[in-house]
Amino acid sequence: MRLPDRLGSKLLVLALCWLIGIACRQQHRPWRDPARHRVRFVTVEEGVRLEELDWPGSGRPVVLLAGLGDTAHVFDDFADRLSGSYRVCGITRRGFGASSQPNFGYTEQRLADDVLQVLDSLKLAAPVLVGHSIAGDELTAIGSKHSDRIAGLVYLDAAADPTDDYAEYDKLRAKLPDQVRFATPWLFADAPTLPEAAHRNDSIEAFQRWQIRRLGVAYPESELRNSYEIFSNGSLGAYRTAQSIPQAIRAGGQKRDYSHIQAPMLVLTQFPLSIEEQFKTYRPKNAGERAAIEEVYAADAGFVRRRMQNVLMANAAVRVVEMPGAKHHVFLSNEAKVLQEVRAFMAGLR
């Protein structure tokens, strides 16, 4: 039976309103972290508590420590795949994310003591500590004085020396063609010149696209939500941590000395692609460009070689794995390889 035109129009309007209402409710539905971890907080000092993530699993404990500027949520995807056979935990160091942000306590030793406090609180026996980037400071400090408390150390591109001087290296990089310099990021020196940098905070997806262009990897959404203010329209606001905090952490780093470490070590390090591989991506336009690329390659390789020689001074078994072409966040850019190496390392521990 055909409905009167007026009644049909009313029903159509009501149906459209209903659909729009559903869409609006879905759009404003609170975001939920899809990771399987449990979130807890551990007090490490009066007035200072650290966020701790705990993934379901049993077996030897694995404790993940993020690089400078990151929270433990940067490991969300990686930890999900590592958990099961192990009890995987992640710690957000003081000053970042949901952890307390005091204006003190950012020396290498204090940050290492924070980790030990969490291990004590969780009653973790003989854990393997896995650290990315500047977390190598905490790994080295703990391994040097407390090897008896840990089963092993895993350095995820974390063997850089805090006292290294990059002034001359920065001058070499300045000679690179823009296309090569953007493709081989060095910290964040070149970030503002990227075309999409002006719009990177428009949304989480836009920021992740910028990260892929800038870093070669994109952070999990949970990491961005824990590190930046997120507005109701989905755009990213200010970074939650004052710049004085990472500056204090860098200033509090000590020259690396691995000679007192007696726990087994796995060291995964990025390594530059060979000159031949680099020239497949970018063919130098002249002799000057070719020379600049070769000089930066030699400097990059030199940094890695010196760091690995230093690591081998440890008083323990050390496995070094060079990863040509990997990004600094090796556990994101080369996840399968890192998981394989970590599992093999864990299987070989007593």
C-alpha cells in the first residue's frame, strides 16, 4: 500500500535524523586503547609515581623502557606480539605521559633507581631489561651495578654515548641534498622544513603520515594520545612534557662504560645502507653531492663501529646484530627481526 506523500516525507526525515544521530554518537564515542595491557601506577619517590603497563603472559619477566620523549605505549603493538610466553611490562619514565612530572630527578642514576623501584614493587625476579635509544643509559647503569638482579639486557639502537659530540657530523649532513637529508633523518634537525610539517597536527592520521615521512615509522595511536593533548575535533595540541625535562635527561647522561656489566647482552643497532643501495634511491647530480653522501655514510658507519667496540668491553656474552636500513625505532621498522632476536636471546638464558 502506498503511503501518502506527506507521511512518506515525514518518515524519510525521521529516518535521516536517526541515521545522523547514530553517526554523531559514533563520532563522539570515547577512544579506547585496544592494547591488552593493564595500567597501574608505582610510587618510586614521595610525590612521584610511574605508569606501568602489564601485558598478559607468564614466564620470565621482560621490562620495556622507552626512548627519550616516548612513553611505554610506544611498545603497545610490539609488546602484544612478545607477550604470552613472557610476562611483559612497560615503564613510562618520570616526566612523560601519565607518569609524574617533577622538576627534579633526571640524572642517569636516579632514572635507573626508578626502574629498580618498579622491579621491587612488582617483585620481578631476574627480568630481562629491553631499552630503546636513551634507555641505554638506564640499562648500562643497572647492568654495571646490579647485574645480579637481572637476567639480561637488550639494547634497541640504544648504544649511543650521551657524551658524543655531533657538531662536525651536523656540518656534514648540512651538505646533503634535501631529498637525501629528509630520507635519512638525524634527530629532528630537518623536521620544520618538510612540506607537511605545517599540517602534521591536524589529526592523528596526519601526524602518523608525517612520522612515516620523517622517521620511517608511525607511532601507535595510544602513544600519541598519551604524549599530546587531543582536542575534540581530533587534532593534536601541545606536547605534554616541558622541553626542560628531556634537556635535563640529556645533561644527566654519563659516558658509557660497559666493562662492569656481567649480564648477557643483545645489541640491535641500525646501520646505514651501503652507498650502492643509497644510490639506487637517489642518483647524485654532481661530484659534490656524491662526496657529501659518501662522507655522511662513513661518519654513520664510524659511529656504529665505535659504539659496538665499546659494547664488547662488557664482562659478559654480547651478541651484536647490525640492521642495515633499519630506522632508529628498530622495534617498529623491523619488528619481525627484533622479535626473532629477542626470543632467541631469551631462550638462551639460564
